[in-house]
Amino acid sequence: MTPQLLFRRVAVAEAITWALLLAGMFLKYVTETTDLGVRIFGMVHGVVFLAYGLVALVTWVNQRWPLGVGLLAVLSAVPPFATVLFDRRAEASGLLAGPWRFGSGGESPRSLPEKVVAWLTRQPALAAVVGVVAVAALTGLALVVGPPASGS
């Protein structure tokens, strides 16, 4: 899986969960029929939001994006559907082109972030497990801190 394909899949998933959360909010606040959609899709969106953030960070390091581009990639998860817009613009600009830089026979990592990305990209199955564990840990931390403030 290329950086572009991974980034696109998670960016689209993040946008889909935004749509589901917005639908749940419509049911809760406009029709006042149920808050089930917000409870379910809020959690799903939160998990995918965190996964997108981690994938954006890994892609930022791999693609050697400038600070502004990397921050824009991460922050595009905040407005609804902006991850897809960022993905399309990044692809058109060539910002997602190419393979994983540190794969077998690839470049040698220099910085700590590059060493982490190299370790992950050289062991994709383990990287998937690490990603799931990281998202679960961050989700657990978010639940301990508490849900976003909401008016009933």
C-alpha cells in the first residue's frame, strides 16, 4: 500500500464518519427523535479522526512535507469533509506521490520521526497493530478526559 492509497482511504473514512455524525446531529437536534446517532457515530468519528491524525503525521514525515502542509493535513480533519479536499489538492500537487521512503532498500532515516516511520514501513503488519493500539490508547485517554461538551 502506497502512502497515497493509505492517506486517501483514511481521509475518505474520516469524511464518511463526519457525514454520519452530522446525520446523527440532525436527528438529535432538528427532528429531536433520537440521540442514538450522535452516541454511535460520535464514537466512530472520534476513532477515525484519531486514525486520520496518525496517518497524516506518518505521511507528513514520509513525504517530507513543509510545516504548513503537514499542519494543514492534520487540521483538515476538523472541518467536515476537508480531509477529502486536502487529499485531492495534495494529489494534484504531487504531495502524495511515490513509495514509502524507508522501505527495504530505501533511504536511511536520520531524525527520530524518520526512524519511527522507517520502523513502521519496514514491518507493515506490525505497523497496523501499533496503529490500532495507538488509536485505542488515544481513544481511551479521550474517554477518561471526557466527551466533548454538549447541550442536551
